[in-house]
Amino acid sequence: MNDTATLPPLPDRLSIDPSSPFHNRDAFMREIGIRFNDKDRHDVEEYCMSEGWIKVAAGRTLDRKGKPMLIKLKGKVEAYYK
């Protein structure tokens, strides 16, 4: 029962932060999986497939606006619908 033919393609760059210009509400209608360097990651805040990076929270540290501090990891990025 995998109807991926009717799903829109995932964007090249996507962020879960609603204030980001790369946030796409339509892409989050279904659950999205991220595979980084051939391992599934569940803590990705933002990704870019063409540039090959993901951003993840750096522990429990917060910035001055109360959002988690993010670090950029470079490698092979694949996004897919679960």
C-alpha cells in the first residue's frame, strides 16, 4: 500500500522550522525519513541534498531566542517518504 506515485517529490532543501524560508508545509503531510551516510537519522532539523549536509541539534544548548543550537554535518543525504 505504498502510493508514492501520487506524492509530490521532496524538495532539495527542507527545514522543520516554520519561520525558515525552506519550510514547506505540504511536504510534512506524510512522514519523511532522512538517510545520512547510509544510516537513518531521526534528529534532523534541516537538510540539503544537492550540497550534501544536514543540521542537527548540538545537545541541549539553546540560542538567545530559545531555539536549539544547530551543527552542520556533511555527507551523503537521501530523503524519502516513510
